[in-house]
Amino acid sequence: MVRIGRVVGKVVLSRCHAAMTGATYKIVIPLTLEDLGSDRLGEVEDVVAYDELAAGLDTLVAISEGREAAQPFHPEEKPVDAYIAALLDSVLVEPVEVVTKRLPIIH
């Protein structure tokens, strides 16, 4: 699963698994569609995500979760549950009514 979230903090480790060196961990709050249309943060549980892209505080990111989070490292195995897959410059949110009016009608 891929979700959009906002980076709200970082995790500092004193030790980590050898396969996990070279990156950092960020605290990401996943955002709903309503959250994306406003400046508020999501009200869901935060996620700790593996970050090789150097996402900064307050950055919008795409996070991959679950089994898919480990796929970028294949065939190497990394024990990750969430991975920052992209840094997002902006996200455009349009009402469903506007989008459906632009879709062609197929008979």
C-alpha cells in the first residue's frame, strides 16, 4: 500500500540492524484526502519510515508500507515495514465532481 504523509520528526538510534545502516528513520503522519485539501495533520497513527531520500521536517512524502516497503532492496533483505518512496513537491486535490466531468463517457 502507498499513502501520502507529512514528516513530523526523526528517530535517533544508538544501534540498528547491520542491513539498515546508511539511512535514517522519519516519523510520518499519513494524510487523508480531507487532510490534503487543508493544512491540518492527519488524525491516524503515525508511522516510522525508513528514509534514504533525506526527507526534511514538514515534507510531503509517499510512503510504501507492508511487504511492498522491502521491494526496492530486492534481492537484498531489509527488515522494513514502511519506506519513504518519494518526496512530493505538491499535491493537487480536486473534488470528485470536477474530475468526473472531465472523464469521457463510454457507451
